[in-house]
Amino acid sequence: MREGDIHVDESRQGEAIHIEQPFAPSNGLKMFLESYGCAMNFSDSEIIASIMSGVGYVTTMDETEADLILVNTCSIREKAEERVRNRLKEFKRYKLKNRRLVVGMLGCMAERLKESLLEQEKLVDLVVGPDAYRDLPSLVKQVNGGQKAVNVLLSREETYADVSPVRLDKSGVTAFISIMRGCDNMCSFCVVPFTRGRERSREPKSIVAEAQDLFNQGYREVTLLGQNVDSYKWNLDIKGVIKDSEQPIVRFAELLDMVAKVNPDLRVRFSTSHPKDMIDDVLHVIARHENLCKYIHLPIQSGASSMLKRMNRGYTREWYLDRIAAIKRILPGCALSTDIITGFCGETEQEHLETMSILKEVGFIMAYNFKYSERPRTLAERKFEDDVPEEVKSARLTEIIKHQRSYASVLIQAMVGKVYRVLVEGVSKKSTEKFYGRTTHNIVVIFDKGDLSVCDYVNVRAIDCTSATLKGEVTTDKADA
């Protein structure tokens, strides 16, 4: 996937986002906003929606009636880029019927493909990078004046901390909070440092204030987002020098503690951790607070130290297993998920087998598995040959998925009979008589509605399961986990 290891949610790629309440009176113009890729992109879309509603744009779910179409893009894999390009070609046809229509490409594809899409293929009117969303209103105005518009400059300061995002989760239960932007890791397969710039952390008080505001609005779960949340640091420069001697240093452990204290009924998740930066301090904070979810997404990418070195991940297999051991020691019962790339440059059968073995050794409840897709401008493109045949990549991916699902199924089955505290998130897709929610371990549970409401907490005993979902019954018994 690999945007700083924030996993891609395939079910949400290409999802049109409809904002119900603009922040300013309508100017009669309608905006259609479509997002691709990871959680960070959807969080950015909430910022974009806020900025454009602030100048009077009303969003629409009907792309054919829009005056402004914005596509928030992802460059992590070739598949995502192709989907975006095809959509832009479709939007271009709309311009034949509506000459006023402005089409813009935002996000990670912007800087790399601006010349191709803007000048050569003429698929878009404006191109805006991840750090230039504040400039959107003026850029749209520039296009309406008959000019093309581009701003793909990266910033070392921009965090959008003062922008109040328009929340896209219609249920009003869960929300994203971006705590940092950019990435200083230079994983050889990843394009993010080139599309999102250097790492910078958001002021902690603004994060806590946003979490408090969400709780006051009725939200009961937040996910703290960053390309590498474990490297969050406030009041330290990139060399580790204190910026303001009168202000405290805040690292991720301290930030987690601050957000957890907003309210014990506000669940807190985070994504994504990096194995080389995860320290025991973070785990001890999670152990102290019941509302800090006992679920950690810790991407490994490969189980072979030799492969991890080529990937420039900054850790070995042994280091990763040490971090897993610390999690299991400090947070007994904590659920784990990961990311795996198959078929990276030079991957041998032995390296593949080492990845297979770590699946069994660790026991992941979930894994996001992908075939390697070479991305332009990365170290891997410059230094290595993409030499693993496509059929080998596919076969290895199939094998990993098969084995991972079997291991996860055993873990899910072991949950049957136990009682879990569940946050009610909404109506089940398969039955209007049932609700669904998630445990602290991020496992979905289906149970009867009864007299419950969305956003309630309830204890549910797991009585059956599928390969990835628990089926339960509400109980007054104390939760086991």
C-alpha cells in the first residue's frame, strides 16, 4: 500500500463524499468530491470540504450536476492511479455539456503527474498538492478566469491545525484526527516522502481540543492519524533540539495520554505505527487507559531481514519480534495486524518462506497484503530491478492470504464464549434487526438491536463467528476484554 504504512481501505476507494452542512451560505455552486486511497486521504478530504464550504460550495452526490469536481488521489499503487485516470477521462466528457465545470486533481498524484494530466492529456483544470489546500478557492477562481492553476509546493510547517474538518462519517460515531503530516522514513518502495514532504507534528493542544469537540458532538471513537505516529514529536526540531524552552516536549506516548483523558467514554485508536520507532512507553500508556484500544497495526512488509534491508525499513526480523514480544508482555490479549508486500525486488523463495513463517509465529488478526508495484522516483526504482515475475508475485500473494486467513480464523474462534465491551456503530448490512459494533480489538460483532442506540456501549458475549466476524448476544456479565 504503503503510504507511510497507513493501510488502504479497498472498500472506500473511489467513494464520493457528500457533506450535508456547508459552513457558509451557498453561492449556488455545487461541488463533487471523490477520494481514493488511505485514511489520511479521507482525513484530507474533510479538510478540503471545510475549506470549500467556507466559500459557499454546497456538495452534491450527483457528479453530473457539479460545477466543481475534485478528485483526491493516491499514488501508492499503479491500480489506484489507473482508476483515477479513468475517472478523469469520464469527467472530461461532462465538460462538453457544461463549459463552466472545473475539474481538479488533488493529493499524492498531483506533483508527479501535473504536466501529463494538465498540459498533455488536458484532463484537469487545476492541480493541487497535499500542502496547498488553503489555496483552493483562489485557484478555482483563477480557472474560472480562463487560466490553468497549479500549486504543488510542499511545506515544512503546514498541518491544517486550525481548520475544523467537515466530518464525513454520516453515523456520527467515529472520526479521524490528523496528528502529523509527511514522512522522514525513506523506505525504498515508498513514494510518500516525495508526495507529502517532510515530517511535521501538529500542536498537541489543538489535537486534544478537536477530540473534545468531537466527544461533545456525540462521537465516541477517534483514530489518530499519521504516516508514522510513533515519531510524533512536538517542540523538537528535526535534529532533536528544543524549539521553545518554556514549552514541554510532547511525544506520542504523552499525546496518547492527553487524548485518553478527554473522556473515558471516548475510544482512541491510532494508525500507523512503525516497528523501528515503537517504544515501551507507548505500550505502558495504552495499558493504563481502558479507552485506548488494545489493537496495534504494526506493518512488517517482509519477514526476512535481508529483504527488510533492501526495503530500507530500519529494523530486522529480530527487532520486529522483540517489539511483538513487548506488546504481548505489556498488553496481554492485544490484537495485531500488519502489512505485507510480496514480490519486492529480488525476493527469493527463502525470503518468501520467512515471511510465511512470521505469520504463524506472531498471529495477526488481520493482514493487508499486496503485490509489489514499482513507483516512480523511489529508491527501489533507481537502485533495484523489479525482477520477480508477475505470476510468482501472484502465487506468493495467494499463498500468504490463504495461510493468514487460516491463522486469523483460529484467533477469531478463540474469542467465542468471551464477553466484550462493544461500541454500537450502526445497523448491520444483512439485517435491519441487528446492530454491529467493534471490540477494543477492532473485531466486528453482530447482535440484536433490543433497545440500544448508536453510540451506546454494551457488553456482548460472542456465541458464534465467521472467518472474520463475531456473532453475539447482549449480556449484563462483565466484559472479559
